Amino acid sequence: MELTILAASGATGLELTRQALGRGHTVVAIARNTDRITVPNSPRLTRVAADVLVPDTIAGALEGRGTVLSGLGVAGRDNPGALTAGAQAVAAARPQHVVWLGAYGTGPSAQAAGPLTRTLLRLLGDLNGKVTADGIILDAGGTVFHAGPLTNGPLSPTRRTIGLRDSSSRLFPARVSRATVAAAMLDEAENPTHTGGVALPLER
């Protein structure tokens, strides 16, 4: 199937792109700077330059796409409007399915995460943007993955995905590798199970 990957030059976006190609999919990889999409060339890979903060470029890149996966994230130094702009652009393009990466402890998963995690997230980045972006994607019928702190570890052989309603409260969120998160998001793209809801990728 054809998959469109937003923020394909970031750490999670690169992992999504690598694994999608490894699974035999055709990939449209979108990034502000396509030189930073550091995966080998492939006849099934198309690199597209677009910026979520430049509406014309991102609208053109997303037009007519069937399934969109987003690795978009922002650190404190980034433009705080990027997440919301990205979600609005994806929703406006009306793809058949959206799989969006969010953060455990924000929005719908805030209560399950507990006060310590919520306080930490407020210090780390654009919390309001994360919540707003998630809401836009959920309203559009997409799936939002709420992952705990991301690591560069390997793909977990015992990985699983559960719905937020099936999770239990935690004092601290479980760490999860980007490889495991990417695999869970691709599973959802291939076989939608949590459409319109929040899913949690777990290593065990």
C-alpha cells in the first residue's frame, strides 16, 4: 500500500520510513529538507519537500493521499504552532486514514499518567499544541498513539498495542523505543484497530 509519512526526517519519521519500506510499502516521505531523509534510495520511495507552516506546500504534498502517518513533534526550541498546523493540514486533506504520534500524559491520557508526568510535560514543549493537534486528528477519525518517553532501543519482540481504556494508571510512563512505536503505528495503518481513539504502544 502507499503510505505518506509526515516529518520523515525526524527520528521517529525516519524509523517509520525505514520500516514501511522494509514491509514492502510504497512511501511518500515529507520533510522540510529532503536531504535529511537519510534512508537509501528506493523505487518505492518518493521524497517531497513541504513545511507544515507553509500551507500551500503541505496542502499540495498531502492532496489525494490515502493513509498518512505522522512523526511530527516539537521540542521547546521549535515553533509552537507546528503541531496544530500539521494536524489542520492533514485533516483538511481528508485522507482515508491518519495515524498520529502524540504523547502519553496529554489530553485523553492525562488522568492515567498522573500529576508528576503532567507537570513534566508542561515544562518540555508545546503542551497546548499537542492537545489541540490530537483533538483535530481524533475529530477527523484518525488514530492517535500516546507513547511514553522515546528511546533509541531496538524493536521489542514482545511489543503490543492497547487502547487507552484498557490501560491502568502509572506514576511514571513506561519508556518505549522509537522502533517499537513505528512498528505499532504501521500495524495500525495496515490493519486499523483503534480508529477514532487513542492507542498505547508498549514493549511488553
